[in-house]
Amino acid sequence: MTTNLKAYFPMIKSRMEVLKEINQNAALQAVFSSWEKEKQKEFLDFCTGVRGVKILYDSFFKEIANPETNPQRLEDLLSVFLGRKVKILQILPNDSVRIADESTLLITEKSCSIQA
């Protein structure tokens, strides 16, 4: 049995609606046209609910778990993974020579010091 996501998520647009919106904006149209056909199809599939975004892919995950934009989101995620409350104390720059001073440390491309 096939389900129509639009029945549950009415904000999902049809392929034609998405393309119309893109074509009404010169800047969007230029960006969309610069992509390879396969990337255009992939984007339209995301926008129309045909496919889901691969949230654990690096590019998406970096935005979602970025402690600079929403530290609470990363704290909550790490707290669930570790099974105890995590609080981000400081976000370390990527080019830092000094890594830690007696703290527990999580190192990612956007490094953070955390207290677990």
C-alpha cells in the first residue's frame, strides 16, 4: 500500500510547484540550472517527499549538530547517546594548539569541550 505523504504533511509541494517557485526567482533558477541533472532530480525528490534527506551524511549533520548555532540540540543528542546529562562548556576553534585542560573533550570539525 502506497501512502501519500502530502496527506500527513500538507506543506509538501508537488514537483510542479517546486519548479514554478524556482523558475520565478532568477537567482534560484541560476543555482538550480548550474547543477547536474541527477542533483536536480535528487533535490526535487527531497522537496517533494519522494526521498528523505540522508541526515547522517556529513554535510547535513554538521549543520544540525553545529554547537555554534544551537548548542542545546547537540547537548540533548549527546546526552541521549551517553545516557547522562551533557553540557557544552566551550566551543574550541579548529586551529587551537592547546586541546584541553583537565576537561572531557569531544573533538569534531567544530570542536567543543563538554562536561559529562
